[in-house]
Amino acid sequence: MLAALLVAVDVGHYAAEPGVISASGRPEFGYNRDLALEVKADLEESGVRVRLIGERGDYAVLHHRTRDARGADLFLSIHHDSVKARLLPEADRFAGFSLFISKLNPKARKSLACASAIGARLRAAGFTPSRYHADPVLGAPRPFADETNGVHWYDNLAVGRSATMPSVLVEAGVIVNREEERRMRDPEVRGRIAAAVAAGARDCLSGKEE
Ligand SMILES: [Zn+2]
């Protein structure tokens, strides 16, 4: 059954606008690509087909990403996180993963099931949800869809609302935090994150989390 599945793994941002600049000055795009490649390898190892999107850094238009994911059973967008500009001087206080889904996605329930499954696998692997995106002062705010597993509603999320399949955006960690950035660079840590994301995607697509 897994062999029939196709997951679109999207590398967040692109060369001209590479996302957050990390504490050490490395753009987010490179982190996203490194992690996305590992998620792809883990999924393929278990027999799931993967379509990688944006790995060459040439996707400037967000809805082209979900357009080119057509036919996939799940759209997974890989990102690394920051904090509001005024909180950057205290960025070392912020750490952890966050998962975002849109109510405007036609498969919002399945999106939630997949995000919860990914969050549960990340927690089981020793990672902790960041939580601050739900806070009106520290975050946007993005209310919790599944507080335990670090899943937030983000209804205008472009890759959430424009996807025709279930869609989850993964913020793997906060790279404006110096210590967290060091962890995100560690191949062992990246490997555990990738394995958890891939396992969560498999869990929800094989129906275990429904
Ligand atoms: Zn990003």
C-alpha cells in the first residue's frame, strides 16, 4: 500500500529570497534543502514515492509549488523558524518545532491528522514543540489545532490553502537561536528529525492516525 503513495517534499524559499538568516548568517534555504533531501531519502527507503519541489532554488511563486505537486497524497513544506524582529535580541529563548495547517485546505482534517502524526513522532524522538506561535505577544498568534503535538492553524498559509491535497508546513527548529542552530547543523539531529517527519507522514497516509 505504501508503494502507491506519493509525497511532495517542498524546499521552503528560493535562491533570491532564501528565508530567515540564521544566528551564524547561513540562510534558511540551505537548512531546508538539507532536511528535505533526508526526508525524501527516508520516505523512498520505505517505498513511498517522492516528488521534490524547489530544491534548485527557482520557485519564486508559492502556488506553483502546490500546482506542481498535483497527484501527490501529501504536500510537506520544509522550513526553519525565526521570531519577530523585535524579539531577535532574545532569540536564544526560543526553540523547538512547529507545524502549520490551513482550514482553507480542502483536506483540512487529513492535514491535521498528518501534522499531529508528525508532531507525535518528533516528540517521541525527543523534540519539543516551540509553542510561541500561539502566543499573541510572542507569536502571530496562530491558535493551536493540536496543542500537545505543536500543530497550529494558519489559514492563509499559501502552501496550505492552495494545495488540493493535505498540506503540512514543518518548522523544524529556530535557527536564529545560536544553540538550536548548532543542533540543526548536526547531521545526527537532522537525521532524527527527518526520520520522524517521514514516519509521521507514513502513519497518517497509511491510516494509522485516523
Ligand atoms: Zn521559511
